[in-house]
Amino acid sequence: MLKAQNVAIDISLVRNLPLFRQMEPAALARLMTRATPRRVLPGDIVFEQGAEAAAFYLLLHGRLKVSQVTPDGQQVMVRVVHPGDLFGFARALARPDYPGTARAAVESIVVSWPMTDWDAVVENNPRLAINAMQTIGQRLDEAHTRLREMSTQEVERRVAHAVLRLAEKAGRVEATGTRIDFPITRQDIAEMTGTTLHTVSRLLSSWEGQGLVEGGRQKLTVVDAEGLARIADPES
Amino acid sequence: MLKAQNVAIDISLVRNLPLFRQMEPAALARLMTRATPRRVLPGDIVFEQGAEAAAFYLLLHGRLKVSQVTPDGQQVMVRVVHPGDLFGFARALARPDYPGTARAAVESIVVSWPMTDWDAVVENNPRLAINAMQTIGQRLDEAHTRLREMSTQEVERRVAHAVLRLAEKAGRVEATGTRIDFPITRQDIAEMTGTTLHTVSRLLSSWEGQGLVEGGRQKLTVVDAEGLARIADPES
DNA sequence: CCCTTTCTTTGCGCTTGGTCAAAGTGGCGC
DNA sequence: GCGCCACTTTGACCAAGCGCAAAGAAAGGG
């Protein structure tokens, strides 16, 4: 009974996600009966790098940080998972294991399906397959954007871009500006932009001095997005 | 008649590609009747960045270089297309235009389908959809690998990795080592690794001095892959 | 409420690798 | 066969930003 209720709630929550757009309600309902919801607390790990990819996930609520550790121990943040995002679909990459570790930044709700369902789900829901492909495609696009930035732009521009993207994807409007809606450290931003927390700290301090942002412990508010955009793209 | 013959040739050529694995022969045959083959000469452009994405492509023979130009005029090489690779499927990314320019490095054969076929192709060939998704997924994986390298490794290691990958993907065994099987400039390698042609030239010169590679105009042969691998991953 | 932990700030020296400059070289077209 | 052009090499200089070090501040736990 409790489970059935969970599922019912889920359907109303997911129906409007881009991922499920144009899917038949019956097919979606069938899909959701196979799903398992799970609540994760800040710091909790949803799956770990290198572990067997036993399930794929959808984030309903909250934020996750996905990071990789290089063989020599360096951390890189691959991406932030926002509500509505599909993640951990290693199967789609033809991988047996998860390439990164997903950790909750705030209290979050995820739903998961056994990875063994993946092929069947894709084959039986062509509409979902197309949507999922677009999701992966967009992720590829983002990765290329970051590669392009890393290749051609100096650190300050990269950090500015990263902060603007965070504000856009995870911003909440507050009195003084757009607050990034989950705890994020300078270290995190450094890992997203391929620099060090020292440099990020210096940049944010400088920007704070110019009234562009407001910082704080695990906190960041964009005060003057225009001004930041001018740093991110000087000539435009 | 001529066209029919082309198609017949195509099927035998593509049947064993991973992309078409497990597809029904009839479905594959149907698919190929919609395909248009085209021969491109070195330097020819298959599609251009920003142009309307009117078709998606499969490379049958040759090599293509896909590059992007940033708003401020810098070039970045996104990837090299090898035989058997699907490319230019902007539609999968839900984009109306091509994100980069594909240019033949050597004489090549591509086949194309009208982009309007994409959704139908995917919906009617679930097996192909899964394979295509894996293709995109692997590309995402590669992009993340490059991001990780760009974030954490110094230039020398990145270039070593890039050269090793090229040798693996496009190497032809010759007397003195593994020759990269298409014309590639220092500038190209620089664009793949986020550095300058000067630095690449310096590195290759130094490596040549150590007997690791042999250079030449638009030419590169890996003589000592082990030695290069030791530069790419020092501790392993 | 204090102590510990984690996160942030800031200074300083130094290295990597970019920029600028210029000469060298192989290949191709005419 | 000559000359041009694209590609490559090498040197000298310089600065962005990293590593190292150390102190300060905000949370959180006991």
C-alpha cells in the first residue's frame, strides 16, 4: 500500500519532465511501477566510482555533485545533477561500472531502476529513447563547451562562465541577487574549472570588491550578472 | 541501376559495423536505400559549423577532422572521425545546426541520410537507437577523459596521451613504428590538447631526441609506445 | 560553550607554458 | 626547376596562475 502510494506520487511528479515528454501515460505508469524511490541526506553517496552499475537514476528533488578521482588522486567535478536529470546510466555508455561518484549536496530524492531494465526500457519506449539520447547529447554539448573554454580561455573567464551557469541552473532570486541554491565550496568551483581553490578564492574576493558577487562559507550570490557576463565574454 | 549498385555495396560494407550490430538485415537494407554516398577530397568540407543540420552521416572510409571556432576566432579540434563512426547527428542533441565543421583529412567516403529521417530511424530501429546511444555515450566518456586531463595534467602528459590515442585509433604499423595514418599538423595536436603549436613542436622535438617518436611534415610515427606511455602515466 | 573541523583568505616565490620573433625546410604548382 | 607557401623549429622573454605556507572565520559536535 505504501509502495503504491509512493508510485502514485511519483507519476504526478515526473509527468511533466522533458525526459518523459510525449510518452504514453500507460507506458509511463508501467515504467514507474519498477522504480524505487530513495531519500538521501547531504553528504550521502548515491553511487560510487568504480562500483558495479546496478541501477540508473532520476533526480526528483535536491542537488547532487558528480565527481571523479584520477588515478593519481586528484578530484574533478564532472557535473551537478539538477532535479529532473537522468544520471548514472552507465549502461548507455556500455560501461559495467559508474565512472564517477554521486554525492548529495542537499537533502535529495532520487528514484532508481535496476540497470537490467535499461535495454528493455529503451526498446519499448522509443519516445523515451529519443529523449534520453537528447539528454546525453546535451551533456556532450556541455562537455565540449567546457573543453573549448579550458582550451582557449584564461582562468578568470572560465570561472565567470561556471558561476553564471550555476546561477542559471541552480539560482534562486533573493534580495541582493541570485543565490546559488546549494552549498558549494571554492574547491568545488576550482574542480569544475580546472584551477585551484586559491585562485578561485582570489577571483571571488576581487569580484566581491567590485560588487559583482557576494561570497560566504559554501555560499555564493551573483549580484551583477551583467558585469560577470562582461568578464566571461569581454567583447560581446 | 547505378544507385542500386551503390546501395548493394554499402550494405556489405556496413553490415559488420558496431553501430548496426544486431539489426535485422531487412531493416538495415531499408535504411540503406535512403542513404546517399559521397566522395570527399582532402580539405573538402562535409558540413560547416552553424549551417542548418540537414543530414546525418556515417564515415565509410578515410578520416575527417571536426573542429569548432570560438566566437573570438580560436580553433579547437573536437575530434577525429574514424571509419565506421556516425557523425553530424545534431538532431540527437536537439540542435538545429552543426556545432562544428567536418573537413576531410584524406580522400574519404561518407554516406548521409536526411536529418528528417532521424526520429523515424530511431523509433523504428530500437537496436540502432541503443547502439547510437552507446556511440554518443562513448563520445561523452572521451570528452570527460579529455576534461579530466585538461584539469589535472600538465601539457606534456596531455600531448603524450593524445598521440597515443591517435596511434591506437589511426595507427598503421610500419618499419620504424606505428605511423599515424593521416596528415596531422602540430597545430592540430595543439588544438586537441589545449596548447600551442610551439609547445607541441618543442615536445615532439625533444621526444624525437629520446627516440620515442619520429616527426615530419604532417607526419608522426610512434617509435616507442612504452616510453611514451611512461610519460603519459608516470607512476604506472 | 568550547573545541575541532572545515572552509576561506592572502602573501610570496617560482615554474610552466604562452607570446613574439625569425629562420629553416619540405612539397607543390606553375 | 624555381619559387612560393604552409608547416616546423628554436630562441628569448614574460606573466598567469600554481604550490606552499599560515592565519583567520564559520559550523558543528560533544
